[in-house]
Amino acid sequence: MSWDAKDVALLKKLWAAGQSASQIARRLACSRNAVCGRLTRLGLKRGHKSPTAKPKIRPVPKRGPALLAACAHPVAKKVSRKAVGRQPKKFSKSQLYAMLADAVRNTG
């Protein structure tokens, strides 16, 4: 898409008003990626930062030798025995008889 001064002015106005890149793209009849690229090249950003922009890093507490020795042998994970809730396969009578006949033949 070729951007003229009118389109860039409208882009800046809509972005400042808080519209999303998708909404602006629909208004300008272009792709969302074209809008995002133009915003990047213009250096326009939103005022808020994502929660992961500056994570708080906490120091790791120091452990004594007794605690480290206890962690030397990891304990096996506890596995849940809950029923998943799967539905059993439904077989017709003839399929069940065929499976039974195969089982009888294979035990022979």
C-alpha cells in the first residue's frame, strides 16, 4: 500500500484515539500487517507496557547443606488416578462376535 499524507494523518489520529490495528486496517482498506509496519516505522507505540516488560526478579534464598542433601534424591511424581471421562467405543453385535471369534482362534 502506498501511504499518502492523508492516510498517515488518519492513522495517527485513530491510533491516538485507541483503535486497534485491525480496526484501522479495515477503515483504510489495507492489511493489518501494513498498519503495524507503518506504526513501527513512525515510532508510534501504546502508552501502557505489558506485565512482562519489566519483571521483578527476586533473589533466591540460600539453602543450608541439610536441605540440599534432602533434595539429592528426587521423589517420584504423584500421578492422579482420576477418570478422564472417555466414552467407550460402541460396537455392533456382529463386530463383537467377530472379535470373540478372533480371540478364540488365537488362544488355540
